[in-house]
Amino acid sequence: MTLTSDDVARLAGLARIELTADELAHLAPQLDVIVDAVAGVAQVMGQDIPPTSHSVALVNVMRPDEPAPAAPPGLRDQLAAGAPAWEDDKFRVPRILEEETA
């Protein structure tokens, strides 16, 4: 298939893109190459190959969201001992925002 400047002008009009005559002449052969490449892919595609979005199957590797301690008890004690401030098994840090908490 060979695209002409008129074909490109029609496409540009449908896309509401204004192109000059020089731009139409420049784009016609480039779009022609793209159309040929897509046609080549269509020829290779067989009827026995289902369309896919990924080349390999995707598997959800997420684990269930279950609450758990951030650190085992022995490590928690070490963390608390080395922390400048520790409260309710958490690091206590200075407030940096002046927002009220709910």
C-alpha cells in the first residue's frame, strides 16, 4: 500500500491536526513504512495463536495482607534499647508538621 499526501491530509483532518504541504509530503512515506510493518505482523500472526497482552503468563505473587510484628521480640528489644525514644513498640520521632491529628 502506498500512502499519498492526500491520504495523510485525510488522516490529519480526522485527527484535527493541521499540516503544511511540506509536512504532508514528508510524513506520507514515513507512514507508509509503518503501515507496511503492521501489515507484515498481521501476515506472520497465525489463526492458532490467541491474542495476548504479555509474552508470558502473569502470576500474582502478592501474599495475603496479614498483620504481623515488624521485628521478632528479641530484635525489637535491641531496637528499643538503641532508639532515642520508644513508645508502644514504635520509634517516637519529633513532629515535623504542624497539622492536627485526628
